[in-house]
Amino acid sequence: MRTKRTLLNMAYALGSSLLLLLLGLVTRRLLVDNFGTQVTTASQVVSQLFNFFSIAEFGVGSVISYRLYEQIAAKNEEKISKYMSMYKWAYRAVGSVIALLALCGAAALPWIMPDVPLATGYTVYGLNVISTLCSYFLVTRRLMYTCTQQGYRCTQIDFCCNVLTSLAKIAVSMWSPNYVLYFSVSIFFNVCANLLIAWRFKKDFPYVKDVRITLADFKDLGIFHDLRYYLVHRLSNTIYGSSDTIVTSRMGGSVQTTFLGNYSTISTSATDLGNKVMDSFAAAIGNIVYDKSAAANDHDKQVFWGLDLFSYLFASFVAAAYFCLFQPFMGAWMGERWLLPLSFVLVFCLNEYVGWNHRMLGSYRAVLGHFEQDQWFMVSSAAVNLILSFILFPLFDITGALIATVVAHCIMWAGRVVVVFRRYMAGGLAHYLAAQALHLVTLAACMGSSYALCARMPGGWLGLVPRVLVVLIVPNAINLAVYGWGRDAAYLRSYAQKLAAKLKRKGKAE
């Protein structure tokens, strides 16, 4: 059942994300062309501001979810209902706090967006307040689907509503270019999606009941202890994810922010696609850890190393693809005038590699808890990101802010390594570090070889076709030559063969 649900999650997620990626590119181009850089910048900056406000969530979702895995594995329906009720009331409190933060944060808009008209900035800001608060008061039922590996049920509903959102935005952009209406359609369909999931939840989890919750319940279960430490993680992740846009808006203005946003639109859509693949494994990792003991046995260690190799293979392919395709695609999509320098793309690729390369390790770290053990890594990550961004931006523009993000991301990665190899994979740190050193050498070969071949290709949309073929063949061929015959790759092959056999048997049965 665990394997089947992982496959279902992945299939639904990939199928929906591919179409939404294409629609997202269309809506971005129409947004920039029809509403200009000021409205576009206001949208980007306000979105990142609300990422900062989400610090008020304190990571309650992550803290409760890793506890929920334990109760789902134990099939304790009473505790499951209790945790879900705690989650609901916690999010209602969070929504109220975010409303207050949004009221206070409105005063900072003129400083952050100095060249955006106040009326435009505050209108977009107000619409984001409505959208964000609707999410916090309606989104809580999704947690149960994630923890039971049934996220594909939410994906089905989200997909339909997101397609309708994109089509409505395209229609508004082309026939009635009103930015208030443009952003309002997102609110409407977001509310519709959450209401449909709430209706579906009652059918899928009838045993989950609303129970009375008090502050004593949160204290007795140690939630406040975990939240105190997880707040550091939440703050650091938020600064890491949002600082580039806000620093660029303040120091570079709306035009440079739009430059950055065009690249971010592509990367965010691609990242969402990759997240759907990786998130399909996240709940399975939680179940593996809590179905047994905290320490890994031999089989579980092999699973870890296999998934870690999968993370590297995915990361190296993504980095090589961005390095070879980002500039040609941006030129064909938005025009040559919207290109940032190749140095920006190189640093961007390194940041993507760092993130995807330790993605599976990050999933293990998330379900293990004990957030106090790497809190100072997270503090350092946040501080370095902000300080370096303001130091390097005057020297290297947007590329400088991104260099700061890469350094901060590496510090965050180091903290996750400490926790996982202390609490779960004891004795494996030396092997992990040696593997990462080899990965860096192989990554350089993948990116360098692919780029050298792609540089000989023509430009335009037609030139993308041979470049895509190079990216599909060269990095994977190099990785196959280096890693294809090791024990970890053998595990991945055997796992893939088992999946194929299950799908074949299922096809015959049907």
C-alpha cells in the first residue's frame, strides 16, 4: 500500500504540475506585458512579505505532523483526532496573529518598494491579506492526507481549481486588464479548493472528530517545547526563501525585481514539479522511521543511501538543465532584453544543486524532530543570508544576493547532516562526506560537458530541441558511468524493478 500510494502521489503530482507550469509561463508573460514592472514587482514583493509573516505559524504543522506519523502507524484514532483538532485551533490562532502582522507590516511598503505607487502597492497587499487568511482558516485538513500518503486526492482538486485560476487570469489579462480582478480570481478558486477538500475529508476520514482542546493539552504533549526550537528553523527558512526578492526591490528597484521574478517564475514552477516527486517519498520516510525504532537497521540504511543517491542524480540533472537551458529559454520566452548575466545562472544552478542534493536527507531530518540540535546552524544561515546580501548586492547586483543565499543554504545543509547522522545514521558520516566530494567532481563534469555541447547549438525555440536532448543524455550518461554499478544504484534498480512488476501485475488484474 505504501508503494502504491507513493506512485499515485507522484503520478498525479507530475501530470498536474506540467500543465500548470505551462499555464504559469503564459500568465507571467501576460502579467509583465499588460500590467508593467510596478504591478509585477508589487505582486512579487508582497508575496515574499507574507512568507515572512508566516513565521507566526511557528512550524506548528511540521511539529504536529511528525507526531501524527507515530499515531497513524499505531492506528490510534483518538490521538489522531486530538492532534488534528490541535492543528486546527493552532492555525486559527496563527491566522489571527498574521492579520495583526499584516496590519503592522503595511507601514514598511513604501520603504521596500520605493518606486511602486502607494495605491498599487496597498491594493495588491490587501488582496494578499485576504488570500493568506483564507488559507490559514481553511487549509488544516490537508495535513491528514499528506501523512497518510493520500496527497493525490488534494492534488486532484487543486489541479482543477488551479487550471481554472490560470485560464481566468489569461482571460482578464487579454480582455479586461484590471489587476484587482486579476489577483481576485486566485482568492476565489483557492477558497473553492479548500471547501471541496473539507467536504471530501468527511468522507475519507470519518473517524477523525473534533475534540475539545485546551492549552494544557499542548503543554502535556510537549508541543510548546518543540515549537520553541522549531521557530528558529521556520525563521531561517523564511529568510532564506524571501530575502532575495525583498533586497532586490529595495536596492535594485522594480525593473531588476522583475528580472529576478522572471527567472523565479520558471524555477518556482520547476521546483514545484520536483517537489511533487520528492514529496511523494516524504510520508513513506516518516512511516519507515516510526514503524520501527529511531535507529536504522541494515535495510533502512540501504534505503537511506539509495534515496541519497537518487537526490544527487536528480540534483545534478536539474543543475545541468538550468545551466544549459535557462538563458536560451528565457530569451525565447521573454526576449533577449530580459536576460541576466551567465554568472547569475551559474550561482543559481549551484543553489539548486545544494537544495535538491540533500532533499531526501532533509526529509529524514524533518521527521526525526529534536529541532534544538541544529538551531544554531539555522540562526547562522539566516544571519549570513541577510548580512551578505546587503554587502554583496552593491558589488554584484542580483548575483551577489544569490551568492549569499548559496552560502546560507550550505550552512542549513550542514545542520541537517548533524541531526540525521547523530540520531539515525550513526557511523555513516565519513561515507556521506566522501560521497559528497565525489558528487561535486561529477557535477562539474556533467555541467561542463553539457554546456560545451549546447553552446554550439542555434538560438530560438528550435535551438532548444537539441539542447534538451543533450541535457537528457550527457549528465545521465556521466552519472551512469560513475555510479551505475555501485550498491546504492543496484538498490534503486531493484526498487524500480519491483515497482514495474507491481504495476504489471495490477495491469493484468484489471
